[in-house]
Amino acid sequence: MALVWAERIVFFAIGLLLFLAALALLKTSVSVLFFMFVGGPESPIAYASQFLDAVLLVLMIVELAYTVILSLRGSVLQAEPFLIVGLIAVIRRILVITVGEPGQHGANLPSNVQELAILTGVVIVFVGAIVLLRSRPREDPAFDDERGR
């Protein structure tokens, strides 16, 4: 029983730290958005890339925190939230590659195309896995919540 409570305390601390990190990244993304509209030393495309990168990282952190909350509710670890975090991470990488500065792509075009092809394959695998997980019946109703997961 003591180990169960210790585990819950650790999960609670991790969840709290994840939400604090997400708030800090949101603050950063707001300042990047401000410079994107007001203008700054970098081009608007660079600010847009930084903004997308920060916002998608916030989404990943919030999804991980959600997974920690699910772990606090029950004792079964679900695979779907981790697949969603992976999917967001892959999409984040695709956007960083495609929205980056125009001058960055010239020298690395073949490797960027190869990386984009591999990342597209990973997106297809992750989406397929999520569809398969959602199509099977749920064993533990404790993990069903208002988000429909």
C-alpha cells in the first residue's frame, strides 16, 4: 500500500512539473508571436517556425501530462496517449523541416526529402496504430473520460 501511495506522489509531481513546463513554453510562444507581429531581427518565417515548434512542444507536454493523470486514475498504462505524443512529435519535426528558413534547404535537400519520406511513413504507422486501438473494445472503463478516449 505504501508503494502505491509513493507511486501516486511521484506521478503527481511529474504531472505538476509537466504542466509548469507547458506554461513556461506558452510564455515563450506568446513572446515569439509578439515578435512575429511587431517585427524583430529575424524574418517572420523564422518566427512562425519557432512558434509552431513551441506550440507543438506544448501539445506534446500536455499529452504526456494527460497520460500521467490517467496513470493516477488507474493502474493500467494505455498505449494510445504515447502514440499521440509520438504523432505530434513527428508532425512537429515535419513542420520544422518544411517551414524552416528558405536558405536552409539548399544544401540538404536530398537528406530532407529522405527524412520527410521516413517521417511520412511513421505518421501512417502511428495513425494506423491509433485507429486499431480505438477500434477494439475497451477493457477498463476507468480510462474513458470526456475526451472520448
